[in-house]
Amino acid sequence: MSSRKVNSNPRPIDPDFWTVVNELPDPLPVTIAEIEALERYFGEVLDDVFNLSHAK
């Protein structure tokens, strides 16, 4: 007989260990500054992804 205790506490690798809580409002508010930052840094990439650069 083994003297090791069986650990009944879940470990981080067990799905039951994690709890996901979504406290974000729906719809998620986005500021004008956030939209401008996305357009500035990702505008060209997003145009290519959505084919908007060829529509002009």
C-alpha cells in the first residue's frame, strides 16, 4: 500500500481548474483614439486583408 496521498485539488493542467469570467460590456465601447491608432498602424494591412486598397 502506498503512503502517497491522492491530491483531489485540481491542477492548472486540468480544465476544471480554470474559470473564465467575461465582465466586458456588450457592445464593447471603442474610443475614437483607439480607432485612429488602429488605422494608423494597421490601416495598410487591413486594406489588403479586406481588399479596400483595390476598390479606389
